[in-house]
Amino acid sequence: MKMLPLPPDGQTPVRALTIAGTDSGGGAGIQADSRTMALCGVHACVAVAAVTVQNTLGVSGFHEIPPNVVADQVRVVVRDIGIGAAKTGMLASTAIIEAVAGVCRELGIGRDGDIPLVVDPVAASMHGDPLLHAEALDAVRNTLIPLATVVTPNLDEVRLITGIEVVDDATARKAAEALHALGAQWSIVKGGHLRASEFSTDLLYDGDTFREFTAPRIATGNDHGGGDTLAAAIASALANGYPVPDAVEFAKEWTHRCLSASYDLGAGHGPVSPLWRLHEDA
């Protein structure tokens, strides 16, 4: 696969921002975003929206950061450091979503601004533990997704947001159309959770054309952080100036390699791993 460039020593890298929750187990959330961005040669800035209490077995609780503090983190980073792209992950509540949307509009982040925004509309962990208050789904639909350059829900999130149960190509296309209709410039319906299929196909839609990105399915339970990794890789490529379809193609290949390099951790699901790039460039 074609890598994103690593900056020479002493040269300021491309910058990207993740607005998301932490993962105390280190497998997903801001930790996964930062790992992928760093190994893509991107300087990762962070705005913490929530602190989770979790390990490989699940999420036992989370603490929300005050919405104005979340927005202020975004504001000071963008005004001082500058970013080429941003992504969202766990935003937890309506108030945080509204604060993030407000500061994004203020700073030109999103589909109508100069800075592309990848929206990963995190609603629950891979174990099914809630990471978003139920009443905040309307804010995801009506406030967050309309800002998205690209929206990247998993199939459970697709069902919660659109009411469509994706079981095949036809329902995947309906879901992509429904997500686009909510206002996203591009929508992705990911096939990673259709585990009966021999291949994992992600469907990208811009309101006119469907594009498919397919990789062989990897039989592993160590897929924690896969969605975060895909979204962070898209953001990293967008920060490097890639068009959206090329960014998604890169991210699909990146995530496939990370799944291939995933490892056991704790007593539950281990994480996908971008550490393979350290060996690739050695």
C-alpha cells in the first residue's frame, strides 16, 4: 500500500485533531486515534470530550467533560497550531455535540468550511455498552452529521441513526442514502460487522455515486478500536490533501493491515495495531 509521508526530522508534520473520549485500556478512542495519526506521520492534537472507565471486557462508566471546556480545547488548538483535518468520536451528550458543532462552524471545520471533518458517530462500545445518552441521537442526526465531510458509523450505529438494519448490499445502499440525506457530504456504511461474509466491504456514497472498498475478512476477535482507526486514518489522509475517495481507500488498507497485526490484551478483545508500520519502514 502507498503510505502517507513521514516528515523529516525537525520538520513540522501535518496536523489533525481528534475530538473524542479516552479509553483507559488504550485500545480505542483518543488513544487509537493518536496512535494511527502518529504512525501516519501526522501530529495528533486532542480535545477530550469524555473520560471512560474501561478495559478489554467493557465500559463500566464515563465522565463527561464540561461542554465549554471541550469547545475551548478545539478553539485554542486550531487558532495556535492549525490543523488540516478533524475527526469526532465519543461526544457523550447533546450539550457536548452542540458545543462541538458550534466551535466547528466558528472555525470553518466541516463540509462547508476549509477544514474537513470526519464524524464517527460513536453510540456504543463493541461490547454494547452505551457511550452516548439515548436522547443525544437526535443531536447526532440533526446537528453533528450535517457538518460531516465524511460520516463513518458502524452497522449498529447505522441502525440507531437511520432505523435501517443492514444485512446485504441493497440495505447498505439504502443506509448510505439515508445518512447522506441527513446532510453528510459523503457517507460510509462499513461492512466489518457483517461477519457471515467472506469479505469486508465498505460502501462510500456522495449523493450520486457508490464506491466499494473491499478486503478479505480477517478472522480475529482482536478488533477493538477498528472504527476509530479507520476514521483517524481517513482524517490523516485528508489532512495530507487527499480527496475523500482516495482517503477512504488508504484508510481501508491501513485498517486491514492493523487488523492483521492485532494482538491479545487482557481477558477480552485486544486492539487493532498500527505498530506494523515500525517494521515496514525499518
